[in-house]
Amino acid sequence: MQIPAPDGLPPVLAGPILRRLEPGRLVLWLVGSVPLELTLLLAPRGGASWRLLLDESHCRVVPVGRHAFVHLIDVPLPEPLPQDTVIEYDLLITQGDGEEAGIGQWAPHLLHEGAARPNMVLRSRSDNILYGSCRKPHFPAPDGLARGDALLAECIERPDERPAMLIMCGDQVYADDVAGPTLVAIHALIRRLGLFAECLEGAVVADSEELYRHPASYYRREELLPAAHSNEALRDRFFGGKEKPIFTTANAQNHLMTLAEMMAMYLLVWSPVPWQLVAVAPPPALEPRHAERWRRESKAMEGFCGSLPRAARLLAHVQTLMIFDDHDVTDDWNLSAKWEAAAYGHPFSRRIVGNALIAYMLCQGWGNRPDVFKAALEDMAVLAATAAPDDGACADNRLDAPVQDALIGRLLAFRQWDFVIRTKPAIIVLDTRTRRWRNRRRPSHPSGLMDWEALTELQHELLDESAAVIVSAAPMFGVKLIEVVQRVATFIGQALIVDAENWMAHRGAASSMLNIFRHSRTPGNYVVLSGDVHYSFAYDVEVRESDRTPHIWQITSSGIKNEFPRGLLNWLDRLNRWLYSPRSPLNLFTQRRDLAITPRLPDARHQGERVWNGAGIGQVWLDAQGRPVRIVQHNADGRPSTRFLAPGQEASAAAAAEQRLGSTD
């Protein structure tokens, strides 16, 4: 059933996505082509149904274009919902004739087979968690979110087996690494939805419309950047396609710049509906050197779009929490004090970073912690009104630049991107991007991932908790050889070349974190969930020289749709095993002298690998004390899931493998 909307647009462009779910409060996200009159239907299995009209007090509507309206749904419930029970829900849209249409009519791709409505489960314990990071649409691998949807389908009617939440640990979008076909779709969607235009101070182009028309807008955006000598570092290090021979190549030739581009990207990575509006978008005129790249990216994007309905279905059925990493804004974001001075010292680069933060607030940040964004959303309402005033006055669909810059200033100074979920165990999600411990003596050296004040606040959140799950975009305890390579690059002044961001890179931040683990009133068991690195691993970690021995499990799943160069990772992993084994004396010269680190080996290893390289989604099950009882990486390409084995499990797994081989002889 098609509900009339302006220009024949569907009423809902993306969502719903389940964000914070509590027995007494539900937070959801949705984008419509018009401001929608919504009614929330809740139907717990075996209980009475509820109908709640979502008026202005329960649903804030934020326009981002003539035909694009973000609906921020925050519903306090009159009585608590049951936990560990399947709860069907629906969002009913009132049509012009007074009839109501539900999700099954306007988004049938969100329903599981045989279901009339989507559903949710409010788990009483956070003991089953899906997690991952780094979802790059044009990477030539299947989508880990689609794999997560398949996992959910297997237990959709068994609430005690369903994940309590999906935690996305960073790089949910790649604003700095965009495929050419995706950028064409973004510009077509901007035109189709009338997403707001803007002026671009300090740029070669005057405004967003000129940017979209410029012949260098595809694969050559570095040509549009400021050419002033004072901005050379910005041009080379922030936007330039920089070679990284040790790791990967960060490509910024299609870097998103405007707020409209950022918002269109979110719609296209989270919903199949916008792709239906731009399916006939023609390719631009390309130079021969870019034509082959376009063909490769087009093939990868076909696969991404094909699995997008399943990814959207997962987000509509599982509580989803999110935190940024660098690519949600730009590669190397706030890596060093020198980077910050270059990026924020120029109006154009400041605007680009700020636009990414506005989009992040609307599409990710608000749903994590709605209560802290009231002032920022008021500023956003004022900004939107400058392009589409409520009084009907003539407007050119262009945002007022000073008002936009004021909102950006607020968000650059914002200090509440982190958040805590008070479940059992507690979930503490860190902001490791905006509250950095800057190196004042050596501004070009990497900043600590959190400053002293932020770490003190973290310690306060941990006090008297028996166990905690900490979400850190970058691993706290990573592959030591790679961290050493980053340290060497930093020493010779090339920290940006290797993305030298790790917890141990800054002495103050590393020491403070270890002291938090040693504190007598902080938990005895920690699970640290991370992403970022494009490979997966699990470590058991114990902190030495403490009145007690806190136990830490570093668990990393990366990427959802990204991988590390396979041959290079094999060599790095092998060298790391030789040089930094648990008994290696080299550990005495690192922060690891205070730690006992034991890797959990993947059960599908062939030659002793400690890390696993493959796109997918991670899952961890916790016992009553918050200790992992099972750690799995679900491979997106259809291979059997990979389990990370605890030391005592390795011998039995090897015997079982030999028995299987023997039975086939």
C-alpha cells in the first residue's frame, strides 16, 4: 500500500531503528518524507496491547530538507514493559483519509517470514551482545549486519536466546572514503529530497550547488581545497589521499563535505528505500583512469544494496547502540594537537568536521543519550528554520552560515558523547575522539585517547560495579608489533602515516587506565569491546602488582564490512608471535610489563594465527559474573563461525578436529 507523499515519495525513507530500550522507556529513530502523524502499538506476547499517540512531547521532528524529516521518538511508558518476552510493535501512520498503515504496509522488508509486525525483546541481563565496527559499503565483502539478521532469524521466537543489544563500535559510515557510485546516488538523493543547501566559506567553490556541479566533484575533490600556504598541512594530511605503505591507503578523493551529503549517506547505508528513488542516477563523465575504479565500486555496491533490507531488518529488531570513530567524521580525526590546529584553524575544514558531527548527532548520538541534546536540537531547529521558515516566508532552501557555524561550535565543544547503560553488567561506552590528552610538548605526536578528566569520570562510573562491559573504539590491548611500528613512526614524525592511535601510545592515558583497573572499588571483571583495526582477536589480560588481580578480556571484532590486507596481516601476526609471545623478554620494555596477556586462538586457524581476518559480526555470551563464556566471530561470507578458544579449550578443540579428520579417512 502506497501512502501519498510529496512528489510521489514514500512516507518513510529510513527506519525505524531501535535505539535505547528500557522497560519504562523506548527510543526509536525514523526519517520520513513528511512530518508523520504516528501511533505506537505495543503487543507483548500473552498480554494486552497498548496504543500511544506520538505527539510533540514524544516525537521531535527535525527537518533536514524540503522532503526529509528526522523523527526522534522518545516514549516514557505509563507502566513497565515485561522483560525477556517477545513484544510485537508497530508504527501506524495516519493517512489523509483517516486510515492507518503499519510497518507491514510501508516497509514490508522489515518483517521476518510469517510475521505481521516487527518485534523486540527487553532482556533483563546484557549477557548476549552482538558487536562490530567498520562498515564500508564498497568494500568487496558481504555485510556483517546481514549475517546478524540471519542469526536473529534463527532465534526470533526464543527470547532468552536473542541478543540483548547490538553495539556498533565505530565507523558506521565512511564520510572520508566514498565510492563514486555512492556519491552520485548521494547527489541524486539530495535533489530528490531537496536536502538543505549551504554556503562554503574558504573553499574554491562558493556553495554546495557549485560543489555538486564542479567537474572535480568526483574522484578529484582534493583540487577543491584551499591552496593557501598556511593551509598546506591541512591539505596534505587531512584531505590528501595519503599513502600508508605499512597498513592501508586512506582515500579522500570523494570526501563528503556538506551536511546534505552527510545526511544522504546515512539514509543510503541504513535503508533500501532511498536507493529506489535514485536507481536511474546516471554516472558522471569520468576520466579513463577512474573508469575501472567506478566499475569495481559499482559491483561492490550492487552486493551492498542487495543485502541492505536484511541489515535494516536487524536494526528494527534489536536495541542498537552506537559510538563514533574517526571515519564517521574523517580519517585521523583529532589524532594530534597539530592536526587539530590545522583542521579547526580553517573555516572550510572546520565546517566539514562540524557537518559530520551534526549528522552524527541526528542519526547516531541522540539515540544513545537523548536527554543531553536538548540545547543542540533547539539550535538545529533554529538552523533548519533559516532554510524553511515556518511562517511561509520566501526561502532559497539554504542554511544560514552564521547559525550553522554556531551549532558547529556547540558540538565541537560538546563533552557528553559518551554514555552508560545501567544493566547487568553495566555497559560503559567511551568517547575516544573528542576528549583527547594532547601532547603539548610534541604537538605532532598522537594524543591520548582520553584526557585525565574523562578518565576520572570513567573511574567514577565504575565504582562499586561488580562487572562492566567497556566499549572502546580502538582496542585497549592490541597487537603489540603493530603498536611498536606506530611508535617508531611517531618517533620519526610520521604518526599520521600509520594512524598511530592506540591506548599505549600516550604514557599518561595508559598509566591512568591501568590505575583504574587496579582501584579497589572498580570491578574485578571487565570485558572490553573494540573495533577499528579491520581484524578480530580476543585476549585474556590480568593486571600484575595489584592488591587484587582484575581480569580483563579484550575482544575485538572488525570489520562489519571491511578487512585487513590478508598477506600483510599474516606476516605481522607471525612476527608478533615470535617477538611478543607471553614469555618474551621484549614485553619488559613496554607497558605490558604490568600485564599478563594470553591470546585466545581462533578455532579455524591454519598456522597458529592469533588474529582472524574476515568481514562479519562478533558475539559474546557472559556469565552471571560478567565473564565471557563464549566469544565468536560470525563470518559474513558463509563460512562457519569462528570461535576464540580459552586456553583450557584448545586441547579439546584440537582433539575434536583430529577426530573429525579421522572419521573422514
